[in-house]
Amino acid sequence: MLEPREEYIDTGAVAAIVVDTTDPSRLATFWSTASGWPITHERNRYAGIRSATEQGPWLEFLQTHHDPKNPGHLHLDLVPFPTDDPAREIERLCAAGARTPGPTDSATPPIILADPETYEFRLLRPHQD
């Protein structure tokens, strides 16, 4: 359970999405790179990122000692900008530490990837305005 903190006052209905991890710094660094959200706080047992606009919930990483091969039911998705090349976006995410959990037959979104602790996420098609 999240303890009340000053940072949560302006988040809206959802204060934070909390991710269990064996290495909060590593996962915060990956998701910061993947999302473009800056790391806002980093301690020994937890780290967090939030949109640079400071709107919406935090994505926080809390150290636990669970088996990272069974990470739970978290599922995040990323949506690239319409001008981003999907193949280059996959390369960028893999360079940051993402993996493909199995063989992939396409570089066309949606593509299933996994972060460094094996939480799966999808790279979706860009929104068309």
C-alpha cells in the first residue's frame, strides 16, 4: 500500500502504478528511456518516473525479493510518435534492455517485447490524428 506523500496530491484518481522489481534503478532507467519520462527520485529500495508535464500518475519501482521469472500481471504499452520508424523504435528499446520473449515474424506494431525483468509490453501502432 502506498503511504500518503506530498507528490501524490495532483495525480488524480491514480497516484502511482507500482512495479515490484529486484533492481529499482535498472527498471526505472529502462522505462525512463522507453517512455521519455525523467527519473524523478531514486533511493536504495525504490525509484520513480513521471511525465515531464508533471501530470498523471507516477510509475514507481519498489524493490522486492520475488522471482523475476514470475513477475505478475503488469502490462504496459508504448505508443510511438507517428513519425517514428517501428523497426528503429524496436532497435532503440532493445538497446535500452528490452528483449523479445519469443520469435517475432514482423517489425510492424503491435510487437510484444519484455523489459529487463521480463514484464511484457507492446509497442503499438502510432495514433493517427
